Amino acid sequence: MMSQLDLFSGIYQNKKILLTGHTGFKGSWMAIWLRELGAEVHGYALEPTAEKDNFVTTNLSKKIYNRFGDVRDKEALQNYFDEVKPDMAFHMAAQPLVIDSYNNPHYNFETNLMGTVNFFEAVRNCPSVKVAINVTTDKCYQNNEWVWGYRENDPMGGDDPYSASKGCSELITNSYIKSFFSKEGKAHVASGRAGNVIGGGDWAENRVIPDMMRAHNANQTLVIRNPNSVRPWQFVLEPVFGYMRLGEKLFLQGKTFSGGWNFGPAAFENYSVHDVVLEVKKSIPTLKVDAPKVTDKLHEAGLLKLDITKAVNQLNWKPKLNFEQTIKFTVDGYIQENEQEADVYKSRVKQIKEYCLMNN
């Protein structure tokens, strides 16, 4: 099984990997993949917030090393690094939602800025770490609502608190690279930027597909907030593959691969929230959705795309799934969760295997 899942030259086998945010959606999927590759996975994150969270349903707490903690706690995070002595570290812990950033901007900025600083301070003071990657978002860019994708050298920005915090997290990453990690013998550092990531196990509030699944399970009608918004939809394993491929390149080839990297769908894969609804309905015809006009709403970007040319050309990474496959993988993940006596961990591993075997 492991050889079928290993797209990374075997570098993760027997490595100690410290993963912040392992109880979250992307972090839990990455922890599963790393574990199946033979890595010794050490997670540091807040406790899961719901019994349906991927971390809970896959019983990950029994399968990897698990430490509940807050990335705002500099001393606790540093102590965990010192205890584990990881070979590689991935920072995925964050406040991840635009609407929550409006509701509690202080927590949003404290987590996404000082959490990043605390992560890199821990890396800087832990000599065992050879590679460190900060996972951010496409929303780190100053969004001009233009039709072409943002490239890695475009300006950081963000109007809402969440986007602004992620732009700042990228600036922090660049500062640490230039100030502390540019010399040989220091950790190789990079950041990964991905768009709207979807897949089974995501039950966060105010995300369109989890909201769809909640409404469907309750036999209710979902009210869609921004049906015409175009997003770079991608199945969760696409960016996770990118982060892990970036980790491989940094580990094997060093600082040539430092800096920011975009991971998103192909340029022609442009789909709105309304398109997602129609595609989900192919698998769940009884889904009920409404999209009334809203005049007073919080700002969210209407058009946002990433240029993935750099990752395609330099990392030998590109999306494996088209839009239809992305939605099918996602919906199948939720359906598998609802099956009686389902082994959700095994179903996640099965999807990872299917993903790895696909021709891209």
C-alpha cells in the first residue's frame, strides 16, 4: 500500500513530522497520508470542535502522537518542538474563516500573526528541523478582482480581517526567510497558498459544501450567500499533495525552493458557487437550495484565481482532478461518513490511494 501512496521519493518514511493544526480539516487529511507513508506524525492543535470533525471520525488521536495546545502559547509550542525534535514541520493551525474574522478580529489576528511568529521562533530554536512550511491561502493576495490568476510575486493584501491576517502571515514568513533562514545550515522555509479546499470531513460553519450537507441531512433548504462568486475549488488532497511535494523538494534540494508557492486548479477550471450546487445535485438530487438577493452583506471577494505555473514547472506538481471529479470525490467522502459502521479512516486512505493512482 505504501508504495502506491508515495509520490515523494520515500523521504517521509521514518521521519519525525510536526504538524500544527492536525485536528483541522486539511491537517487531519495530511496526518493520515503522512502516517500511511511511514512517518512519525506529531500533532499540535486545539481540540476538535465537533464530533463529526475528520480528526474525530477517523480516530486519529489513537493513530498519531497528539498534543492539544494553542499556537498563541509560545512557550508550550517551543517545548513541544524541543520534546519531539522533528525533521520537518508544517504550520496549518489558523483561524480559517472569513466570517469568524469579522466576529472576532482580535483572535483572528492574534492566531494568524503571532501563531506564525511562534511557529518560526520554535523552528529557529530547534536545530533538528530541516524543513518548515507555512500553509496560508489564496486570500493573502491584494485582490483586484481581475480575470487572471495571482502569481507568487504579486502584492500581499486583504480587505477583510481574515485575508489581511493571511497576507501578514506571508510577510512574516518572508521576513524570517530573509532574516534567519537564508544561510546554509539553517532550516529550508517556504509557504503554500491554496484556494477553496473541499472534501469529506469538513464541517466548518459558513462553508458552502458543509452547509449543503448539514441542510441535506436535516432535510432543510440551504440559503446560498454569494451564488455568483468564483472560487478555485480543489479537493483537499490537491494542495496537501503540493505541500508534501514542496517539503520533498526542500528536503532534497534546499533553499532553491524557499519562498511562496501557489496550489490551485487549472486556469480554465473557473466555477461559481452556483456551479458547485448543480454538480453536487448530480450525486444528491434531493438537495434543496435557495439564493435570495442580499443587499447588506460582509465583503467577500467575487473573483479570485491563482496562477500555478511556478508549481507546475518547478515542483512537477499539477492538479489531478477536474471540476466534476473534485465534486465527486468530495461528495463521496461525506456519503462514506454516513454509512453505518463505516471505518472512516480506511475510507480516507482508500481515497488517497485512488487519488495517487490517477493520471494527471
